[in-house]
Amino acid sequence: MAKSCSPALWVACGSVAAVVLSHAGPLDPPAGPIAPTYRTLSDIEPGIVVGPSTTPGDADSVFKITKPGRYVLAGDVVGAAGKHGIEIEAAHVTLDCRGFQIRGVPGSLAGIDGNGTGPGSPTSAPYLTLRNGVITGWGANGVTANNAGAWVVEEMKFASNTGTGITVNSGTVFTRCYFYLNSADGCQTSNHVEFLQCFASQNGGHGYFAGSDSQLVNCEAGSNGGSGIVVPLGGRVTGCTVTLNNSVGIMVGDGGSVNDCHVDDNLGGGIIIGKGGNVFRCAVDGNGSATNQHGILARLYSSSTVTTATITDCIVTTNSGYGIYTAGGTVRGCMAEANGNSGIYMSDRGVIVECTAKANTGTGIIGGQSVSILHCTAGANTVHGIQVFDDCLVRANTCDSNGSGSAIGSGIYVSDAGFPLFNSDNRIEENNCSDNDYGIQVLDSNNLIIRNTCTTNSAANFNLAAGNTKGTIFSVAGADITTSNSYANFEY
């Protein structure tokens, strides 16, 4: 049965239509030619277009900005020999490149010069915002602004410049910027600078050479002629990938920290951390080209002096030198495997705890003076599992299958230093050593060896020189232990 609208509904519909028509515009087009009604980019994002009439140059610049404000590019800026591309001599300038290039020519100066006439000069360019462009091919630096700081630099590319990609002063923030194929460093800054999600590759010098207490987060540095990342004092490097650089992967100074980074195949070593520094949750693989270039090294920035640091939860593998080398501090929860020298070497007063050292070319773990080695596993190392020198505590470790090379290897080893040196006053307690050449070998005197267990070591389970204090060694293979001697050592 067909449905029809009631008279009341027709009345209501007609009322609505009348209301709509009463608010509609005229149906006839206006008189005259048809013109666009959209807004231009300049309407949406107003700015002064950089050009000869608005920002005329001078003897050493193609264009020159002398007043605060927002400036934009409407096309590429092309350089000239003996000149900067854009010289900026005002504070509080925003320069939006809108995707265009500031492009140099042979013999040109810097793409952007923000230095003015010197530090603190009213004609330098602090507080500048630079975004969304490419600065390439300049005869000097891409940007020279080492007298001006507090910049915001966003989504810029600094590429193929004869000098450094950009030099800038303190307090600057870089976000999603690229530093590529510059002849010197990718970037060079003063103190307290931040890099967020930036990329530096194939620069002739360092990828990033930042001033003291600078921070890099989620950045990459690869295939640079120098180091990947350098912060001479302090600094924080977080979540970065640093690979294939010609020198050290990451170098930070005293009090700095490196965390959650992937550092591999850098020719000068993986990570160098300064005094009191902190490295944690890093993967450090295949770094160095010689046995004195290490996976992680705690060292003073300006010298080769080994110093103290905290190194935690790192995986350090196949580096040319030591996996981890520190004077003291704490090494906790790390794995050092297949390094070209020893796995972990702590020379002076610290703690190595809950670490694994496996298949290293030298000794698994070495403690120098007053080092505690606790709850570690050292296995299949070419020489010894654990070696200590003076005043060390070696407790509750597992050492197996060491001495895998031609050298005689012990699970735990104390050498005979000879007069006037002594390897003494060590306490070796509650360790288990199996399948080494020697289980526990102590060749000097005045050490304490108690509560250890050794089995199936090919040369001897225990080889202890005279003059040491030791618990009685009981052979209990296949038998019940009946002694009540709480200090006894057992071979089984």
C-alpha cells in the first residue's frame, strides 16, 4: 500500500524550505570577471619575502636582515663569490625557508652569517628561529653563528659545505636536522645545546661536536671522519645509533651519561665516558681497530688516564680491545663476549657484579687493587676466567672452560708478582670452577682461599702456593660430605 505525506507534514517541510531559501545567497553571479576567492600562503603565514627590495645585501652579503620579524623565502637563494648568502644582524628573527635552498658557489662565504661584529654585539643574531630548508655548497660554513645563541633550528639540512655544517652558540635546540657531507664537523656548538631526532653522516670531522652539558636524544651518527658524537664535559646521549665512524663512536666528559644507545663498528672504539660518568643499557659491538681501542672506556677527556664510572646492563661484544675498561666504580649486569683483549678490566677500587664474560681473547674478568668480583660467570676465555692482583674479593662466581687457547688458563688466577711486588691479601670464597686447565691457581702468598668447589680441571683443581691461608681441601668425588669444617674447599 503506497504511503503519502499528511497535509501537516507538507506544511512543515514547506516551512523548513522557506527558512533555508531565506538565508541563501543570490543565485546570480556578481558582475565582472571571475576572480579566485582562496587565501595565499602569505595570507595564512605572513612574512617578509627575502629579496633585493626588502633585504638588500652589501659588500659581503647577497641579502641582509637588519630588523626583527618573520622572513620567508619565495625561491632559492644563490650565493656569490666573496659573500655570505644571508647576513642577519638582528635579534628575534624567524627565517622560514619554505623548502627552498640557500645555495653557495665556489669562493662564497657562509650560507647564513649571524655573528655580526663580535660577541655581545647588538648586530649579532641571538634568538633566531630557522626552519624548513637546505643550506648547501658554501665555501665556508653552512651557517656561522658561534657568537649568537639561543636559536631554534627545525627540519634543516646542512649539506656539502666546505667548512662545518653549522656553528652556533649556547642554548640552541635542533629538531629533525641533517648534517651531511660537510668538509669539517657536521655541527659545532657551544654549551647546553639539544639535538632531537637529528642525523649526521659522512662529514669530514665529527658528526656532532657539542659544548659542555649538551644533550642528544634519538639521533644518528654514521660514517663521519672523526667521532660520531663528542661532548667534552658532562652531556647526555640517549637512544642514539652511532656506527662506522673513523674515530670513537661516542665521547662524553666528566659526569656525562650514555644510555640506550647502539654503538658499533667505530674504528677508534665504542664509548668513552669521563670521570663519574654513567653508561647503561647500551649495545656496543665491533668497535676499534687495535687492542688499545675498547668497547667502553672510562677515561679523562683530555688524556689517556683511566678513571671511575658506573656501567650497567650493557652488551659489549667483538671489540678490538677490552670489552669494558674502567679504573673503578661499578660494573653491573653486563655481558662481555668475544672481545680482542679481556672482557672486563677494573684496575682500582670498585665492584663487578652479576656480569658474564665469555669467549674473550684474553681473560674474562680482571680486578686490579681492592676490586670485588661477585656473582659473575666467566667461561671459554682464551686465558683465565678471573684474575685479581691485590686486596680483592672474589666470591660466588662460576668459571668454566677457560684456557681455551694455547695458554694455560685457570678459573681463578693470582700470579706470582715477585719481589718487591706482591699479589696478596685477596679473599677467594664460594666459587665454582670446572673444566679449566687449573681450577683455582694462586702463585703468590698471603691470600685466603675458603669454601670453593672445583671439578674436572685438566691440570689440577687447586694449585696453591705456600704461605696462603686456606680451608682444607677435601676430595669428595662420588661420596657424601661428612666434614663439619665450614671453611673447607672441595674437589669433586
